[in-house]
Amino acid sequence: MLNKEVLKILEQDGKLTHTQISAMTGLTADEVGKTIKQAENERAIVKYKALVNWDKVGNEHVWALIEVKITPQREVGFDAIAERIYRFDEARTVYLMSGTYDLAVLVEGKSMQEVAEFVTRKLAPIEGVTGTASHFVLKRYKEDGEIFDIKEDSKRQAVIL
């Protein structure tokens, strides 16, 4: 059984060392290392990554959330179409959703035109896709629990005279 405490700590900060995690959990560094190795082997830990605020480094690109309505296929449901979609490089994240649309696809492109071409040339023509709705991300305020622009003044309360 994987130690969930170790996984939660790594989810918050993937740069922590085994020794640091050991101090936080009471496990030995060796136990932490074995837990991490097992989690990697079982793909419970899928990837280590940095969350980058690209607005701070001037990297111009566009994000869009594309809602996709699909007809489930016999014996495989939504999975086969979802797999076709998540194999596209442009599709950064794909979720099966409840509600009006079946899939939510987070797409990254160099321009709105590039994202629009992805939707019209690759996504919409897939057999079983019956509709899409595109929503372009205008500004990211918070992602993965992290606020992008923390305002120092926001911690102070207003004084009314």
C-alpha cells in the first residue's frame, strides 16, 4: 500500500528530497525512497513538473477550453474517441465530464487561429464528435492551487474614516 502522505507532500512540491519528506512524515529516507519508486513504477506518480507563469516570461501562446459532445461507441463508450483526442499534441488535458458536453479538452496553441484550425481540421471531423464549444482563456488567476499574482496589499484590511 502506497503512503498517501508522501504522495500529497510530493504533489505540493516535487523538488523535496527524501530527507526533507522523511522529516515531515516520520518515515526513514529509505522508506520514502521506496514509496516514491513504487509509486513511479505503478504510475501513481505520472510526472514531475513545474508550474510556470508564462505571462512573467513573455512567452506568447493561447489556451482554450474546448467542450466536446460525442456519441459513445458500443462496447467502448467514450474511451476510444477520448483516446484519439488525447493523442493530439495540442490537447494538453482531456477530462470526461457530466453535463451538456462529454469531454473538456484544454488546448494550447501559438495563436487563436492555430487553436481554431485544430478544432476545425482535427477535432470536429472525428467520427462520433457531434459538437464543440470553444472558450479562450483570457487570464489565469490560479492554477493547481497556486495564485499567479499575489498582491501584498490584499492582506491588509481597508480603514474607513
